Amino acid sequence: MLRAWFNIPLWQRVIGALVLGVALGLFWGPEAESIKWIGDFFIKSIKMLVVPLIFFSLVAGVAAIGDLRKLGAVGGRALLLFVVSGQIAVWLGLALGTGAVNLGLFPDKETLGTPSVPTPEPNPTTAVDMILSIVPESPVQVMADVAVLPLIVFSLLIGIGILMAKEEGEPVQKIFDSGAVIMQKVTMIVMELTPFGVFALMAWVAGTLGIDALKALSWLVILNYTGCLLIIFLMYSAMIKFIAKLPVKPFFQGIVDAMAVSYSTASSNATLPVTLRCAERNLGVSNSVAAFVISLGATVNMNGTAMYLGLATLFGASIFGVDLSWGQYFLISILATLGAIGAAGIPGAGLIMMALVFGAVGVPLETIAFVAGVDRIMDMMRTTTNVSGDAAVATTVASMTGEIDRAEMASLDDV
């Protein structure tokens, strides 16, 4: 019996658990919250891996590149792809929102009634605060707080230091190489908990989601999912096919584990160990590129969120009767893209970004309170979009720099 369980591919077990979890939640209702602790246990288990996995893998990956110029090429290509895809995503959200407003799909303020949560206060965080948060004042404190962006900066500096030390840095490099391999093995162990965690989390979400809130905001939820699916299956597919020049079907087969975990946990950082494992083992991306690009993407790549910011801004403008000009559309696109990068190291980044964009174009912050009731189910899809983008950019950059095993990905076509 146990052997038969492990003979089933992990992605099939995860998808099966996701479907069964939704079915149980719909049948059980709010009582499904009683098994949420199983999902919390799973999330804690994978979050436990985030700091050591980033630290060892990123340092080992940077050192393995062996050339600072090549490191710059990898980083430059990755950032360019993140920024360009982010711009496309936010304009897609604006287009969907504008279409919904013109068709009268969004409800009015009276239909929505009283917000489900209090209207948040404007966040006092400034652009300078965001920049300063990237610099790790204490590496130990950064690791304790699981502040991913400053951890990436510190890890990059250690890796660059090893490269600059040359022969003297080789003993330290071997330590990080061994640490990266060990963390990959630990990740494989923890990944076996995935079906159970996904099952419990999906049962909780399906059982406790406010159906009344979902009905009132149904078009916002539908358009959120539509935008995310367009990004995943059009933009990312085009990136893989035309820029990376790789087959699309094996790519999605290779990241299905990461997509399922990101959907159930709604956390890019919590999914990071799974995404790394998928990129390296299934897609053939080298450790040096995967560790660098995916770790960076987990904090600065928020394509799903960028799309939603454009959509939610039009939603708020519609219910409060705010007219937006083309100039404000461009302002939204810039703030959504830069805000995703700048707010990544700040707790509550999504709220900061929404408050930043809404405040800049005159949309009342009360909009955030109105959508809070269905934010979880929308955030799940946005996170899946973000994680898929991390893998797509890592695969594309690896292909452009010759750091991918094409045979590894091609083998998925035979599965």
C-alpha cells in the first residue's frame, strides 16, 4: 500500500489532493477549519527551508557561475524580463478593468453595503524606507525575520566575495556546495507532505469562503482569474516558445507541483523550495541560474499582483465614481511595477502597493476593505501566476545563457 502511494508521481498526488480538498470543504462547510492545522504544519515545514535553501543555493550558484560578467548577464536578463512582463501584466489588468466598467459588470457601492473590514490607514512607508530595507543591517536578524530580499543581497555579496577570492575561496565554496546539496535532499523529504497540506488548506478555503461576498464580487474574481490565466498560458508560453525556444507542454508539466503548492498556500516565499526543485530536477535549469533567478523572482516578480492592481484600481474607481485619465493609467503602470520591487522586503507588501496606487490616482482606500472578503481566493491565483513567472524567467534566462539541460525537459514529453 505504502509502495503504491510513492509510485504515483508527486504532481498527480498533489492535484488529486487539491480536488478532494475542495470537495470535502464544500460538503463539510465551516467545520473544515478543524483540519486547517495540517495545512499550517505543511506551510511551517516548507517555510523552515526558505532561509537555508536561499542562502546555500544562492551563494553556491553565484560562485559556480565563475565570472562576474556572466553573473551580470544573468541578472540583467532576469530583471529585464521581470520588468517587461510586469508592465504587460498591469496593462492587461487595466484593459480588463476598463472593459468591465464599460460593460457595467462591477456592482455599485450600495450593492456592496458595509465593508467586511475597517478601511486601512495610509501606510507611512516611503520610497527611501523601501530602498534601505534591501540592505541587511544584521544578516542574522534578516535570517530570523525571513526577510528574503536583504537575504538575497547578503548571499549575492558572499558569492561575489568567493569569486573574487579565487583559490583562497575554494574551501568555503565547497562548504556551500555541500550545503546546497543537503538542502535539496531535505526539500525532497518535506515535499512528501505536500498532498496532505494541500488537501487540508483547500478544504479550509472551500469550507469557510463567504459565498455571499463571492456573489457580490463575482465579476472581480472572474476577471482576476481570467487575467492570471492569460498571463500564464499566453505570456509565459510565448516567453518559453519564442525567447527560450523550448517546448511549452513539458514546461508546464515540470512546474505543476509548484503551481499546486502556490495555489494552496498563496505564498511565493513558502513555495520557493518547491519551485527551485521543479526548475532544477524537471526543467534542467542549472543550480546557479535557478537559485539566483527564482530567489530574486520570489520577491520582485509580482505579475499576478501587478495585473490585479490595475484591475482593482478600475474596480474602486467604478464603485466610487472616480474618472481616470490616460496619464493616471500610465502612473498606475509605473507604480505597480516599481512598487512590486520596492515593497517586496516590507511586511504586508500587497496592502502597501494597493494603498500606494490608490492614493496616487485618487481612488478611496475603502476599496481595499470592500474586496477583503474574497482576497484569499484571488490571492491564490495571483501567487500561482507569480510562481509560474519565476520558473518561466529562470528557464528563459538559462536557455539564453546555455545553462539548461534541454534533454531533461524533453524527457517530460514522454511522461
